[in-house]
Amino acid sequence: MSNEEKYQAAFVESFSVEESPFDTSVEYNSIEAWDSIGHMELIANLEDAFDISMEIDDIVDFSSYEKGKEILKKYEVEI
């Protein structure tokens, strides 16, 4: 499974959204499931998928699908 697939799978699993076609414009609170609890579930799924531990500032800044890709680069995860 590619990093892109792992990344999308974390969103699909965390928010119970359709896998295909996946809406890459999704942002925090743009879907009902991406609330504060859903956000922490997403972070936990991403940390597990990529074997990383995100810093608090990065967790707070993780506000969209695209922003998340930028943040993961900091942890040497290329999407």
C-alpha cells in the first residue's frame, strides 16, 4: 500500500466517508464526522499508519487534507 493509499485510508476509516472518489478538498468541520473527536481519531490512525508521533502544534495545525500532507513531510512521510 502506497503512502497516498495509507493517508486516504486514515480519512476513510476515521470519518466513514466513501473511498472513491475521495474528496481531497476536505477540511476540519467541513464534514460532520471531522469534529474534535474525529480529529483525534484521524491523528491516531495516521500516527499508527506511518509509525510517527506528531507534536501538539502539528496536531492543531492539521486543518485539511492538503495541510496534512505538508505536515507529514516534517516527519519524512511523502504523500
